[in-house]
Amino acid sequence: MGKGKRLPRQVYEGELARLQAELVKLQEWVRVEGARVAVVFEGRDAAGKGSTIKRVTEYLNPRVARIVALPAPTDRERTQWYFQRYVEHLPGAGEIVLFDRSWYNRAGVERVMDFCTKEEYMRFLHQCPTFERLLVEDGLLLRKYWFSVSDAEQERRIRNRLDDPMRRWKLSALDLESITRWEDYSRAKDEMFLYTDIPEAPWYVVESEDKRRARINMIAHLLASIPYHKVERAPLKLPSRPPPKGYERPPRDMQTYVPDHAAALDARDR
């Protein structure tokens, strides 16, 4: 699959632009047809989920395509049916929802870090396939992607984030502990797949050793898995500007302007 070789930037950028144009077509089809699309992004920390979501949504309308990245549950949410807090974020007609982590938190971090009981975990494994079958039977287009990365590559990416003040916010104590619990997370993932890789909502594994390949492969698969088509839109024509009717702009000194920081930079570089 060429997972060890980095995709050349020129090839990557050209294909990404083409796929993003197709995502815009998909978005319009979803809007017009009233389709409901939910995409689950799961995988290890630093596996490339967030950067892929960013490329998927880059040119999409946030009123149609939105990202759901829920924080830790509140005290009240901990007393609810586990799936309840996720149900309210599912797409309505004409919407695409991208889950940056999802209900599968229970089968991953909650299981490994003992944030849930054994009974809660087993109940999740029992209920999750039924929950997803109900969604699919109701017409929801559900896609589940697992981003797979090696232990060495994960550690390299986490180290880079530690040294980068612009990306340091992406790391938490749990992210760092994931390095020491690699095998625990591996076993949890294998058990999760055993119970939840169902025909109605299968898991699709994305090799993410090379982020460029991962993004291209995931987006291409998503597009191929949905029977969308180009929707013809009514042509728009820019109207002629009407003649002026005597409007006069107020004096500039009556308004407060943002300082021209760019001018200072321009003067400095001369």
C-alpha cells in the first residue's frame, strides 16, 4: 500500500484539491436531497484525525457540515444513557456531522484509564451495534474510520508537539500516558472491533503513517461510499450597480479604526 513512503507534495496537493471539489458537490447533494451523513473519526492520539477533518471541511459550508468534538461529560451527563449526549448532535436532513472522537470513547480511553466500570463497558459493547443499526435503518449514512499509526511514529509526533508552542495545546496528560499504555490501547481497539465491526456499519482502517496519504485515502473512500451526484444549481448573475442617490460617507475621524499594523511591517522591511 506504499504506507512507508511519503506522498510527494505536488501529487498530494493536486489530488486534495480535486477531492475537495468533490466534497463541495457532495455537500450540495446532501443539502438538496435532505440526506444525513455522520462520519466517525477514531484512532490513537496524534494519528492525524484532526488534520484530516480540517481538510474535509476546508471549503464546506459550516451550516451544512459541522464538527462535533465533545468535552468530558458533565456530572448530569454521566447519569444519562451513555449514547444520549451524542444523539442530540446527530445530523438532521441536509447535514453532515464529523465526530472528532465519538461514543467510542467508552471503548478506548474510558476502558483503558478506568473512567468507566466493567459493567458500563460491557453494556456499551452490547448496545453499540444495536444503536448503530437503528441509525442506519433510519436512513443515516454512517461511516467509521480508524486512523492507524505505529508506536514510533506516534511518539515522534507527540515529541514534535511538545517542542512546538503553536501545537502544545493539542497535548494533555492523557495523551502522554497513551505512550506507556500502547498495548492496553491495542487490546481495547481489537476488542472494540470484534464487537462493533458490523456489516451495517463497518470499520474502515486508514493507514496514517504518512498523513498526506491518510487524508487522500480517507476522503476518496468517503466520496466513493456515498451515491451522490452533481446537483445543478440555478445560475447566478451579478446585478448592475444602481446609480448613486446622494449618499455621503461620514468623516473617517468619527469612527475608530484598527491600527495599521501591516503598514509598520511594510516600513520595517524597506
